[in-house]
Amino acid sequence: MSFSVRDGKFDVLVAAGPRISHWPSAGVRALSAICADLNLSVGLLGGETLFTRGVIPLSGTGGLVLAEDVQHRVHRMQARAIVRVVAPSHMPDPFPGSRSQGLIPLSTVERLLQEGQMTWNNSIAILGSGNQALRLGNRFLTMGVPEVFCIESASQWGAKRISGWEVEKRRFEMNGGKLVEAKPVKLSQKSALLWELRLADAKGIRVIEVSRVIGVGPYSQSSGIRENPPGSLLFELEQTAPYVRIDDFEGWVVEEERGRLLALKIVKSLVSDVSGKREELDKIQRRARTRLKQYAHHREQPYIPIYEGKWLSQQDGRDLRSFKLVPQGQQKVRNMVSIECFEQIPCNLCEKSCPENAIDFSKIKDRQLKETDCTACGICLNACPAGIPVMMHEKENHPNSRVTFSWQGPGKIEVGSFVTLVNRMGESLGNGRAMGVNENLIEVEVPTHLIWDARTIRKVKNPRAQSQADTTILEAPAERVDITLNGEKRLVRDKVPVSLALFETGRARPEDVLFCPDGSCGLCTISIDGTDKKACQTQVHRGMAIRLSDTAEVNEGDGKSDVICPCNGVTRDQIVNRIHLGKLGSPEAIHSMTHVGSGNCKGQLCHEPFRRLLAKQKLDANNWIDWSFPWTEWVITPGSHE
């Protein structure tokens, strides 16, 4: 067998790991820009044409990276520093049923929402209370899903009790979402599209029936940057930035600043003389550390309002009216914006959107609204991802006043129609009337005494309209073809991945939960037309014959409810016993003895739960990286490719 190998050398190589959704992301661009500015040669390996297969560490620092292009040519590159960009893990710690097809990670849900035509008309449970979890819950609620739960099982977020921003929590609850502090203990399938989730909270066991459980997290705090072995210049950087900044402002800025800090560490190790750039680099470092610290500030000093029934307590009400981002008097004369973002979070999208510079975030501890500059254009209402700003005109001597909301719900609201006024906890305050509609900005006439309490609106419930809305959710017109699934004829969408077709028909397997865009996990291999193929990479066609193997859910019925590594069946108890019996004190030794992550998925399902388990055993695994080669199943194609 012969194959071509193309060699190359770089100072820094940044390589996309398995399941990276877009390339290069914000942190990668920030890192490479700083390194290149210091005259370091930087290579980026990723995207749709170049696939990194693994890293071979060298003695001392750096290593070799092997990659393959679309023509199956192998590229072997040596670098003094290597950064592997990894997709975040959304899988929770194992519990009975957690490794079934009933629990899918956020990355899979995003693909199903973008590409699929599934029915999301039943209740949904989301594990985690971070901004991503709360935003996803809001998305489902605005789609018309009747009930969405965000379940927080960690107890490490301090007085706040959740890991996300108060504005995201507020929007989630205003839209009807429910936050639950409980630990998932069992997930059981009732039918193809119905699952029973048992939760243990302070009052005992509660049961909710859902169409799907979604893993989002975060389940623990993470620095997002690792180096292993120490001083080796072999790093991991977690990809948290979305494709579009507004989709996750926090994730974008966090990855960007982490990329800058990592670049500075690499520069200090590889560049002997930075005297001409030292002041600039120190400024970048201070800014990055400050911004990352700001992201933890909302947990250290959270905004936790107290309610007396449906109303803010008197003290919180006074604090609200004296807050510098809400109007202090101009709202009694004309329409004025009110930005009730009380926590010191580094999001500044409303400030950047204001054409009059009426919103000033130059000092995060002294943010303010310049009332005389505000023209009430409403641009900032649409700029805020959480939909928190409102505009209001308070008419003190009139029974009714005006509040303008950014409408993010399903359907349209007509002028003259009645809407339900909702407070910050999602409770109804009564009805108002839509007096003006400008695209998604709805001006509502509200009782004057409710002007400081009504903060969103809902359509007035109409059983007939609700029935029509539910029908809309279920409709999925598309070209469909006949296939054979385990000998039975099925009608599925044409030219979509087989994995997607299995999800849409309720026949997805535990092996399909990652739904990899690059086929890297290797779990979803399935018999298609008599040949084993990856379901996520194979398109449906008319007459296709699919044979599903009889797979048993590994977490239920066999006593292995604590499986950490589903590929190899390694349980939590086996790992803990190995630690104590062998007196193992390092993640490397434990990994070597238990073979966690050596199965088909190469640790994509188990590495993060493995780290969290070691942390519970008082072992430091935060910086541990598994450099086992290759990262995915790799078959080298023979032949010359010159």
C-alpha cells in the first residue's frame, strides 16, 4: 500500500477537533491574529476540506499533526505549539436512561431545529440553567411548545442558584418556562415520542412526561483552556462562540478573550523579544482578564428580586425606579426606553445599536441612560437577545398609559386586539389593547398603575386559535419517498441524512444522539442496502432498505445505571474502585487502566463526565487532555495522490 504524505512546519497549529460546527470561530481568529502579528507562522486546520486526524506529542514541546484533505492526501505537520479546538460537552453525569435516545445534546437539537421537520408539540425538559439552556427554552416556548422545564442539578452557583443571566431567566419565566432545582434520577420511554423523567428534589420524587430531554448544562465551571502535559505547549480551547455573535453573546466574547489569553501564553513561550509590543500585549491581557472576570460577577453579586404576590417588594420597586438605565422623569412627558438589565454583565448590544449614543456602558459599574438623547426609535428593543428593554409613556393623570414591547412570540398581533399583560415572573396582570404595530414592536395601552410591572405580553387564549397553532406546528410538507425500515414500508423525506429521518419517524437509536456533521463519532453505523454505512452521512433515497439492529439501552435493566463510557461499558463504580484499589493519583493513570474514551466515539460522550467524576474524587483533572491517536476512526486510502 502506498500513499502520499506532505510535510510542513509551523510555529503554531490550530486544529479543529471532532464535531466543530463552524471554522474558524471567534477565539481561533483572535488567537491567530495575535500570533501572526508577532511574526509567528500559524496554520489553521479545519473546515470542509481539511480534517485533522490526530496529534502525536513530541518530547519537550509541540508535536506532529496529521490531517487528511478531500482528495485523501495525508498532511504531516510539525509545530512548536498546538491548539486543539474542541466542541463543548452537553452530556450530563450518567443516570438510568441517560444514554438512551431520549436524551440528546444541544448540538443535535440545533441541527434538528435547522434541518429537521419534527413535532415539538409536547413538553420538553432541558438539563441546565445557563444562558444557552434558557435561550433554547425560550425558542421552544415562542414556537408554541406548551411546557418547557429548565432543570438545574448543580449546587455550585452560589446564592443565585442558576448559572445564567437574570435577564435570560426573566425572559424564560415571562414566556411561561419553569425553572426546577432537582436531580434527574431516571428516564424511561413510554412511547415513540413520550418519555417519563423522574426528578429528585427537596420534597421527594416528581415525575414529568416530556417528548424529549435535552442536555445543555453547564454542569460544572470550566476555564475553557487546558494544557497537558504542563509546559508542553499542547493546548485545548473550547469552542463556545456561535456562528453569529447575537445568537450567544456570552459564548462569543468568552471564547474570543480566551483565545487572546492563550495567544499571549504561546507568544511569551515562543518569541524571545517582545519589547516593542510589550505595552500593547499587556493591555490585551488586562482587558481579556477583566472581561472574563466580569462574566462571573453576576454569580458573585446576583440580582434576586423579592416579590409580594405578583408585585415587586417596596424596596425593590424603589431600587428599580432609581436604576440609571430606566427613565427618571422624561417618560411622563414622552415615550422613553427603559433598560432593566440590573446585573453587571458585559453584554452591550443595546448600546452598540443606539444611533444617538443615548445608552452609555463605558463604565460597567456606572451604566446609564441619557434621557435627553433618546429619541424612542425602538432599535435597542430588537437588539437585545433577551428582549428586556421596553418603551413607556407614563400618563400620571390618566387611567391608561402606553408600553411598547418587542414581540417574539408565534404569529402576529393585530391593532386593536387584546393581549395579556405579564409581569417579570410570568404571571398574568390583566389585559391590554394593542394600539400600534411596527413590525415586531407592539405599542400597548395598559392601566397606568401597571406601567412599571407589565414587562411582556401574550396573546389572549383562544381555544380555536390554539388548535390552529398546534396544527401549524405539526404540518411538515416536503417531498417524501418510500423506504423499507426493518421490513416495513415507511414514508420519509427524500435526500436528508438517514439519522434525521430516524429522528423524524421516532426511530432514532442511542447511537444517533450525537448526529455528527462530520461522522466523527462512528457510532451510528447502520445496515443500508446490505452495506454498513454511517447514518449521519448517508442520504435517504427512494427504495432504500434500512436494517436496525436490536439495541438495548445500556443504562436500564442490566444494573449498569452509572455508565460513564457507553462505548466500552465502563461504569462509575469500576473507575472509583480502580482509583482506590490501585491507589491511582493521576488522570493519565486512571485513563490508562480503565480505557475510558478508547471506544468508537473516542471520548466525545464520556470525557467531560469522566473529568467531573475525578473532581468528585478530589483529583485535579481540569487540565487533563487525552492525546490518544487518532481522534476518530481513520482508514488511510491506498494509492498515490501526488
